[in-house]
Amino acid sequence: GAALTVPAVFAQPAEQGKPKAANAALDLHNPVATLTSVHLENDVDFGYGNAKATAYTASLIPVIPFSISPDWNLITRTVVPAIYAESPLSGGVSRGGLGDIVATIYLSPDQPMHGWYWGAGPGLILPSATDPLLGAGKWSAGPTVAVLRQDGPWTAGDLTGHAWSFESIR
């Protein structure tokens, strides 16, 4: 699928010698930055199933950091997806509504280590889908990790996690 991220910045700490806007532009691509922000991410997936269906997901992603010491931060990141999915089967019914909410908390050092930013912590999947076909219908939890490097205008890294279900709502 294709993705477009449109962020809105609410606050930004300035670094010595760098303009505030330059810091914000880099921090928007860093999931463990100490920047309070709200992203709207739009994903479109094409050609799945026998009907070559399309699915559209608009995710609201608030990111809120908390300083817990001079050297460490807790960063909350929540993904709230709204989904419209055509049926993957010819003659099927298309669905629309909220998907499952994914909430993560990262413990992250305040400064990069040898040029690397990282964070690790728990993730929780809340069975919030408004239609059974738009979510798993299970409470799930597990570890999450974010690792990235920023070099000039480039950001490269990975944000990953694994969740085990522990309670079904259906």
C-alpha cells in the first residue's frame, strides 16, 4: 500500500544552534523524539482478494513524551485507525468503522547513543473495532521496540512489536 503522513506539531524543545523548524522536521520522523505531536496517517491498500479490493485506513496517532529523569523519557504512542474496506470477495459487503487501537509506551534515553535513537516497552492492542471484520476481537499485549538513525535529512530505522492475545471479546 501507499502511505502519506500529515503531522501537526504542538510543542518543540529547541536545540542549541538549530532552528526550531529544522528540529521539528527531523523529530516528526522519530517515534521516540521528545516532541508532542499528532499525526494523521493515510494508508491505501490495493488489489487484495479475488475481487481485487481496496482498503483505506486513516490513523490518528498522538505521540506524547514525559521526562522521568534528566536522562530518560517515557513516550506514549497510540494508533486509532478508521477503516473502509471493500469486500475481498466478489458480491461481498464492504465494511467501514474503527479498527483495533494500538497503544505503546517507550522507555527511551534523552540523547542518542552513538548516533542511534531507541526505545523499548510494552504495547497493548484494545479490541475497539466497530465491526468484527475490522479487528481481531481480542485483547493483546507484548513488547515493542523502536530503533533509528538520523543522518542529515535522512531517517532510517524500524518500529516493531509482537503481541499475544489473552482475552477474546467475542
